[in-house]
Amino acid sequence: QMSKSTGNFLTLTQAIEKFSADGMRLALADAGDTVEDANFVEAMADAGILRLYTWVEWVKEMIANRDSLRSGPADTFNDRVFASEMSAGIMKTDQNYEK
């Protein structure tokens, strides 16, 4: 919990300068989703930035090596399972938005 008296208070501008907007989004999303007060943890914001960086580097690597990725029809068992899971996720998301 942030508090001026404990010295761990950051304004929104300071937090974004320190962790970036995306780092803050991840940390705040993880800060709590119950009726209790949110618990912002700087280590979570730092870890979020690291995960974002790692993901961006992986994407760059995949783009650089896209010619070596599999091509052709997507008709293996794993392809069908993946497509089914994606469809189920889309339907569930749509149902939750409707609620």
C-alpha cells in the first residue's frame, strides 16, 4: 500500500517515468482484484518490464527467422486443438463481455 508517511508514494507521472506505462499497467493489474485495498509492489512492476522486454526480443527473433518456421496447411492434430482452444476462448470472452 502506498503512503506518503512510509515514503513509498509515487505520483502517476513519477510511476510512469520509473516503470513505463506498460510496466504500470501490469503491476496495477496484479495489485489486487478483490474488495481489499490494492497492493502495489515495485518488484512486480520491474518483473513486468522484464517480461515485456523478453517478449519483444522473442518477437524480433521470430520475425528475423520467419523463413525457417513451418509453412503449409494447418491440419495436424495440434493445429486443430489450437484452433479449438482459440475458438473456445473467443466465445468465452464474448459471453463475459455480454454479461
